[in-house]
Amino acid sequence: MGTLYIVATPIGHLRDITLRALEILKSVDLIAAEDTRHSKRLLDFYGIHTPCIAYHEHNEVRQAKALLKDLKLEGKNIALISDAGTPLMSDPGYILVREAKQLNMRVVPIPGPCAAIAALCASGVSTHKFVFEGFLSPRAHQRQKELRALTLEPRTLVFYESCHRILNSLKDMVTIFGAHRQAALIRELTKIHETIVLDTLEKLLEKTEHEEEAQKGEFVVVVEGCHSRQTKAEEGKRIVRILLEQVSLKDAVMLASQITGVKKNHLYSYALHCQSEQLFVDGP
Ligand code: SAM
């Protein structure tokens, strides 16, 4: 049986590739690439002429079968790469790796760049414990629901985001995590316009809204987890949202304040906001 190599490639700067990755890409029989035209640039840069086939989310199931056959019956060694960074990290590959493992095949990771890790370690937000959330839903309602479920998460949160949705996602984060939560907005890592800004969510949104340039490129958002000081306030807000479905705004604020000890005036403006934005519908 051949070996399946999971090879990390650059997330921007072409020189961010390991010597081992280059050796493997040169020596395998086949490279399965997310977009063969995109990867050609990298392979040409390093003079790699290994045959390439496409393996992406639209042909993943069919192509996995063909690749497993090549590995098993033909004994071919295959390298899986994605357009950027580490395959399977918000990229295709899981079906192939799972099937290969079930067939007792050798799967070897060739570690290297990953936008989440690069962003996190330069973010200034705690790296002690973190949760990789990948992409939020593109649908506003679902995205808000996903964020609400993370309100009390104490670990650092890492999100991927595209230029099309960065503003809406930041707006939702301000509303749901609170304007003062610390976060880092990381853009275009390892590229010419690399930017890493640590500030409150509110300030990050403000800057991004006002600068068109700041809305371009690829993003990672790293958000501080919910700390005990915030937990009480977040719990107060969560209870307000639930109660708003059942009782008047005044009663929701009074009860939430009695339960959590958070001052009524802190909860009142939030309750008004929830009511105008219909934020109470789904609860947490
Ligand atoms: N597999 C990749 C990895 O290991 O990071 C991620 C692939 S995912 C389809 C693409 C997303 O990763 C982008 O939308 C962005 O959120 C993030 N990303 C990739 N390259 C980036 C970069 N150079 N700077 C900032 N974010 C990046």
C-alpha cells in the first residue's frame, strides 16, 4: 500500500514551506490539489513536476474512492494539498483521511502553515486554551445563533472570515459578545498588507467600517474568551433574552437583575436593543 501525505503549503508567502514538504511533493507519484491551477504557481516556483489531480469539495466523495484505489491497489504515494495552509483545516480532505485510516493505510502529516495558528500566536489574545470555530454560517440568523452559543465560552475563540462577510460578522460579535470584549483582527497574514490589530470588538468594527482597504483580503478573528467578570454580565443578558419571550421588558430586566446581581441600568439598554433587533427569539 502507498502512503497518503497531508502536506501543509504557504498561506501567502511562497517561501513558507518546509524542506520536508518540498521533498515529499517532488517524490510522490501524485498530488491531489484543491485547485490544480492555483497550486501550479507554487509547484512551478519550486520546479516540481509531479502529476496533479483535482480534489475539492465538489468531487470529494468520488475522487476519494479513486485515490484510495491508487493507494491500495497501485501502491502509489499521494500528497494531499489545499489552496493554502493545512489541508482539512476548513478545507477538503476529511473523507479521504477517514477512509484511509479505516483501511489501515499509512497517513503521514507534513506540518506547516495554518492561518489559525499563525494568527493566534501573533494576536496578543491568550493562547493558553482556544477553540477553533472555522467559518461562521453565511446566513445572518444562523451566524447569530452560533455566536450566542459561544457567549460564555471561557477559551479564546478563533474564526475564519472572508472579505464579503467580515463587517457583518464583526457587527454580530459586538452585539452578542459585547462591545468591550478584546479581540484581534488579523488580515492577509504573510502577505504585503499583513495587519494584526488588537483592540475591543467595538473599535475593531469602527476601524474596519471606516477604511475600505481594511475590508479587503482574508481574515482571522481571534476573540478573548468570556472571563468571570464578564460571565455575570453575559449571564444577565442571556436571562434577559429568554425572559423577553415571556414577560414585559421591565419585568425581564428586573428579574434578570435579581437573579444575577447585574445592575438594572446595565441590562435595560441591552433589553431595548434585543427587542428592536428581535434577538430574543432563539434564546442562547
Ligand atoms: N487550510 C487553511 C489553513 O490552514 O489556514 C484555511 C483554508 S480556509 C478555506 C481559508 C480561510 O483561512 C480564509 O478565508 C481566512 O479566513 C483564512 N486564511 C487563509 N490564509 C490567510 C491569510 N494569509 N491571512 C489571513 N487569513 C487567512
